[in-house]
Amino acid sequence: MKDKFKDFLISQGYKEYTPSGNKSTVYAYTVCIERIIEWENMTWESLKNNISATVSKYDIGGEKEEMGKKSHNSYISALKAFEKFVNLS
């Protein structure tokens, strides 16, 4: 599922690399999702099945809002991108 998520991000116009060749959004969002899976003791599949509740938890007003804001909101943004991926799959 990780590879399909990466492919989805690329198809949505997210960049794999910066102009200088560094890893970019696709890599960052994948890492964010992997960390959330670890923090929540989930798998990619269980996150897929619980994506709405997990987004709510990390979004504004959620119990883990501060973690969602980390890295310039990368964590909540990654979750929302994953939610879109799940809904379009």
C-alpha cells in the first residue's frame, strides 16, 4: 500500500525531489504516515480502515493536534492526502 500511496501522490502532482535533488513531499508524507502508524500501533491497512478517526485525532481540536502540526503541518497534511487516496481507491 505504501508504494500505491507514493504513486498516488505523484499522480496528484506532489514532487519526489526538489530542484536541487533532495527528497521532497512524496518522501516526507510517506515518512509521516509511517511514524503515525508506529505511534498508533497500526498497519497501513488498519490506518486505511480508520482514516477518518485518525485525521480527526491529529487535526485542529483533536487530542493529538500538536503532533499533527509538526514539521509545518506535514503530519496532518500527509493524513489528509492518505484519506483522499483511500477515498479514491
